[in-house]
Amino acid sequence: MLNQNLGDVDIPDLIALDKHGNSILVGKIRGFPFKYPHKHIADDLWRMIENWQTSVRNKVEFAMFVDLEDILIFKWNGHKFSEIINFNTNEVFNHYDSSFGKKRIFSLYLTGLTEGWIRDLAYHWKSETPPKFKEIAEIGLLQLLEDGDTTTLSKGMPLNS
């Protein structure tokens, strides 16, 4: 459960859950290009989960940062998040919205596209081979996402142990 007394601690915009409802990935999503060194993004992602219950925090193996240019995926190595993969946002989300990159995109819509992509990876609602399927499988995330779900703050975002 999130520590509600930490007003300055950032909360995730999205959480991916495995098929048992365990939190396996946290995500921050920004509807604008965010020029920020990737090391600092990893530090911010860790601060986002460091105050959760240990039983929850220890199950989160991946973190994702999404903006209009990049999708960065980080893996927890036991001490910190390290960047392991970087995708072009347009390459992924153009599959779900062919006008992506040609119109103004807001954070809420980008969050919806990110959820759609993760759910497509989890149970192939749109395509047999979603964008970056092979790469997500190679880092071990696909196996955790299979038959899972996503949740956002607007849905109450439970952090199950």
C-alpha cells in the first residue's frame, strides 16, 4: 500500500500486474518530451517505490518511463534500477493510433496507449505479435505480463502483495 503521508513522494501513473495480481512493473508517463538523464529517471523510479511495503516492493522487477519520444524500461538488480531497453514511442504507439506523432498527445491519452500496449502483450487483444514483443520477451518481462492486467490511479491502483 502507498504511504499516504508522503506528499512529496511521486506515485506511478501505471502499474502492470501479473496474473495473480502482484505488482511487477511501475510506470511514469509524461505527455511531453522529458530531457532528463536516464540515470536520474532510474533514481526517481526507485523513490517512487521505496516507501511501499517490502512485500510489494520486492515483487516490482521492472519500471518504465514513457514520454513522447522514448519508452525506457529499467530492471531492478537488487540495489537499483538500471536501464535495459529503449524504444521509440512512435514506433510502438503508431500500431494503436496511426495518427500518433501527427497530433498533440496528452499524458492521459499516452497512459491509455501504454496500458493498451501492455495488455496487448499480456493477452493479445489487438495482435498476435504486439510491437516489441520479441524484445520484451528477451528481458523476461513478457512472461510476467502474460494473462496479467494494468491499473492506474484513476482505477484506485491497488498495490497487492
